[in-house]
Amino acid sequence: MFMDAGELWDFYNRPLGHTVRRVLGTRVRARWRHIENETLVGLGYASPFMGAFRGEARRIGAFMPASQGAVVWPNAGDSMTVLADETQLPLSDGCVDRLLVVHCLEFSEAVRPMLREIWRVLAPEGRALFIVPNRSGVWARMDTTPFGQGRPYSRGQLERLLGQAQLRPLDCRWALHWPPVERQIVMRSAVAFERLGARVWPGVGGVILLEAGKETATPTGLAVPSRAIGELVTVPGAAPSAGTAYDKEPRRRALIAREGR
């Protein structure tokens, strides 16, 4: 079940939320340095990390799930917020170049249909960046932030889930290496914690940032070797099953396969 958009708005307007916005926004920008003339879409509650791309992306929109609710974004100018069903996005096939998924995957009750919809709207060379709570991180163990709600993932779980939806994992990083406490001394040291954590214990960050591409090759499957069947023999007195041939004599006989004799 999705968190209410109002609760998410409240978190990102707290001091801790401001710090999270700054740290994760920097990480997102590091992944997507140049998106001129591209279409950027946020799914879930991604608007706190999309402001840096305004004026650069050709088209931009913050799609918020109907069960979550929506808040107007940006604060000034034309609204770029769209209220939509995450499994039926009002977008044409292959029209999105960059898709930022935040506060969405861990809350959705229709994960696989949503991922298939992401695959549909993503351009053949497009990229989707998923930010989800890390199962091994301390943020997932404390319910004082949005990252302590919903279903956390490990890297392996997330990669398998995306792979099943034909979304190919390309790069995986971790972020939020400091504890989720709202103390000035901790938040002032957030950048230092991030640098140290990325070098020393990257896998225990509070969130996973996994970038994936669209897999367009049609799966062909593996060839299944045929199995040799022995001669057919009759078994007196056996009742035939549906679709089994038998003769018209009073004593019915079913045909079965006998192997190796």
C-alpha cells in the first residue's frame, strides 16, 4: 500500500528530508549528466530529485500513483504532476528516455504489471533508475522515514525481478550510509559518511540505486531434447482415459507406452 503523498511531502520538508534530497539528487545527477532533448518521467514520488533537470529535458513529468495521491510540482509555473495508475500509464509506447522510480516499487501491490508497463513506455535505448530501500541497510529497519516502509529489496532480488520483466540491470550503487536520525551533527556529516561508506561498506547503504535498460531481444528459449518412446502394447482390461484410442471389441484395451522393453 502506497504512503500518502502528504506524508512524503512532509518528510522532504524536514531537515532530514532536505539532506536525503541533496544526497540522492547528487547521485541521480551523477548517473544522468546530460539529458538534453530527452523525455524524463518520474514514477512514484520522484519530484524531489527532478528539479535539477528542469530547463534541460525536452519533456518532463512527475507521475504519481492514484492510490498515493499527488502534490503539485513544481511550486511555481505550470504543474508537471500527473495522477495515474502505475500499471496503465497514459503514455505511448517507447516515448520515455529516462524514467526515475522512487517510493514506488516497494509500495506497489501490482509490481509485475507495473514493471511491464515501465518496459512498454521506455524507449529502446532508454534508462530506468530504481531507488528502493536496501534490505541490509539500517534505514529499512526504522519506520521513521519513507525508506522504512513497504517492501525492501536486496540487490539479487531486485535484479531478478527486473530481469523477469525484460529490464536489464546495468549499474548498481548504494546510498544513505549514515543513520536516519534527525540530529544536526549527523546531517552535517552526511556527505563525509557517503564518501566513506562508498569505499568501505557500500552494500549496507540505506537505499539501492539500480539503473536498467530495456531488453528488446525476443526470448527464444532453450531447445528441449526429445525422448524416445518404446513400442506400443495393449493392456487387457484397462479402461481408456479421455482421448485414448481403443478397439471395438467387448473387452476394451488401452494403448500405453512401454519403454525399454
